Amino acid sequence: MRLTIARKIALAVIAIVILCVGTMAWVASSNLKRGFVAYLNELQVQDFDQLRELLEDRYRAEGNFDWLRGQPRALGELLNRITPRSQLFEPDGDARRPHRGRRPPPPPHPGPGREPPPPEEGQPPPDRPAEPPPRRNDPMDFAQRVSITDAQGRKLIGPPDIQVGAERAIKVDGVVVGHMRLMPLRETGGADASATVFLREQLQSILLMSAVLIALAILAAIWLARHLLRPVAALRDVTARLALGELSARAPLLSRDEVAELALHVNAMAEALEESERQRRKMLADVSHELRTPLTVIRGEIEALLDGIRQADANALQSLHAEVLRLNKLVDDLHQLTMADAGDLHYHWHELNLGELLRPTLERYQPRAQKCGLDLSWSLPSAPVVLQGDAGRLQQVVTNLLENSLRYTDKGGQIVVALSSVGGHAEIMVEDSAPGVPSEVLGSIFERLYRVDGARTRERGGSGLGLAICKALVEAHGGSIAAAPSVLGGVKIVVRLPLKT
């Protein structure tokens, strides 16, 4: 049998409940036994006090304890005359009625030289007294735990050495004439049968209640384990479906606890995987389309040359060379993005002044901008803007942004570049004039192979990977890049890089 989580939880709860209930039952039964024995000892101390009063009365009548010395039968007669509070029930189960009034006086005992009075009618003669009924069912009777000595300490009756639980002095007219000692009960076996039955019934009740509680706990533990593991089972099914490629699977929210949070994270992971798979398929389709265009042109040019339709002159070779360069640029861009995603794009970090890095690049692009009929201007601060970065990668970011503006800005427009320090960050702003990009798609222009329909089309060149490469390089420097509409009518791109602290 496989030990599942549900079974582990159920077994753990059952073990804890059994341990707790068993401990509670053991403690309760031990305390009950101990307390019940103490209670019986208190009751027998009351019997002990009654016996002391009887002994005092008999001593007054006799004048000595000669009648008791070594006479267990005489002690038994006295014990039969007390109201035994420690004997709760008669052996037949009927309740004993305790004498609530003054106990009857002891029968007159003849003094020395006197004849005992004749017995009354219906009573046994004094030499054959009636046998007292057995007071207790245990062999260790009350009388066997009583020890009596006279005033000089000589034993009258009972064992000489006992463990004293209660001790009383026998006094007559204020004079101590003897001592009594009572051995305490250590267990209920020394009590009467009714006390033993009562204690046994209580212990059985405790055991029965413990068994019922354990049975209920087992049922509750099984139900609780299944209830708690129900959301986990749903998550298991969803993750199994995701592992098989069914990325549309979602976990149901069956609770509001940590398992529900886990289900939310699993659903978020599934959505991310589904989006990633969608982007992967889209990218593969776009890459194949981008590769197909230059390859088709090259193939057509070569077939035209082979068929003699076109002469292998400088123009034909120049056209082929341009398509090869375009194809090589696309492959290089894809390679850079792949390395950036894998974390294999290497950087050479050192301290640099961003203003000094931008100025040569801008001066180099100004003739190209004039050739395209565009006005390129810039604003660089006189104070150094120092940060930690890779000069070559940051220069590639600026170059890609300028190439993008040169390619997609209408003739007669302008390009403005500004560098500033704002809140511990360096901001590079590149904005151009019309045509612009709709506001709803500005967040998508940094996606791979994304092109805006209309003004920014494939006919203007480019692979659609330049801004995606810029985003990867900027984020590797701990910065951010964003696009917004420009006041010049085109697009404003802002790059924020952390300054050196």
C-alpha cells in the first residue's frame, strides 16, 4: 500500500489523538484510583474515631483493657456496633442506612465477682453471642489493620509494627489509657466489594469514553485528510496535463489558504508558458518569413543569371551583396538575442562617461542624417555623467536607436538626442518627427520581429529586432527603456540607466 500524503496526515492525526486520549485516560484513572483510596481512608478514619469512642466507653465500664488483650473476638464485637461509613453498600447491593442518632450504649458488663445479667428473651446467651455478619469481602479486614496498645505501650491487639495512617489516643476522664493506630489502604482491595465495583465501573466508563473518542478521531482524521488533499489532487492533475503540453489547463480555486495561493501561482505559470509558447511559434513564423525574403531574392537573381536573363554585371552583384548583408544582419541579430536570453552575452564592465561615449557616435551619424534630409541635433551636459557599464553594448543601443529613427523618419524631419541626470539615473532621450506610432501599440515595438503597419513597413529595411536588442542590453545594465509619443510628431524613446553611486 502506497503511503500517500492523505494517509500520512490521517495516521499522524490518529497517532496524536491516541497518544493524547490514552495519556488523559491513564492520568484520569490513576488520579481516580489515588483519590478514591484517599476518600476511603478518610471514611475509615471516621470508623476509627467511632471505635475509639466505643473503647473509651468500655474502659469506663471495665476499668481496664484486660477484656481486650489478645481477644480479636472482643474487637469484632465493637466493630459490629459502629456505623461503618466506609462500607457504602451491603454485599447484596441494598443501600445501608447509617445510624443518624446517638449510637446505642454498650451493654452493661458485670464487674469483678458479679454474675452477668440473664439475657433478654429472644437474644442469645452471653457465652454464645450472635455471629456478626461479615463487614467486608477482602481478606485484609478493617480489624487486621488496627493496632491497640495500653498506656504503657504494651500490645493489646493487632500487629505490633504497622505503617501508621491515623493515630488516636484513648482518653478516659482526661487521662490517656491507650493508643490506637490504623494502617492506611494502599489500594481498593482492602475496601468492601461495593467500593471495588464502583471504582471498576468508573474505570470502565473512562476506557469506553476513550475508545469512543479515538474512533471519532479516526473518522475525523480520514475526512480531514481527504478534505485538505482535495485541492492538492486538483493541482496534481493540472500539473500532469501541463507536463503533457496541455498549456490551457488551469487549477480550480477550492479554498482560500496556502494551497489556493499555490493554485494561483500554478495558473500564472501556465499562462506564462502558454504566452511563451505563443511567442515562440510567432517568432519562428516571423523568422522563417524574414529569412525567406532575402533567400527568395537571392535565388531569383541567381536563376536569372543562370538563365541568361540578366547579365552578371556590377549591378547584379551589388544586388546580391545587399541581400546577403541583409540576411547576415538578421542572423547576427537573432544570435545576439539568443545569447542574451541564455545569459551568454558577455559584457566588459568599467567606469565610463556617457556624454563622452555619445558625442563621437552622434557626430558620425550627422552626415548620414543630412544625406537622408534629416536634421540631427543633440544636447549633452557639460558635467560628466558617470556610470558602470559596457561601452560597446551601450554604443550599440544608441546606434540601433539612431538607425531606427533614420530609417523610419520622413525626409525633411528632425531627430533630437538629449542626455540628462534625473534621480540617480542617466536618461538618454531619442525622439523624431513624423510618422508616429499609434499609442496602443507603443508597448509592442520592443517585441521581436514586430513592425507597425503603415509607415514603418518592411520596405524601409530592418529586421524588426533592433529595439528588442536595445531592450535586452539596457536591462542587462539594470536600466529600462520605454516609448511614448513625441512632441515632434514621431516617437520618443527614453533609456534610463543607473548612475554610479
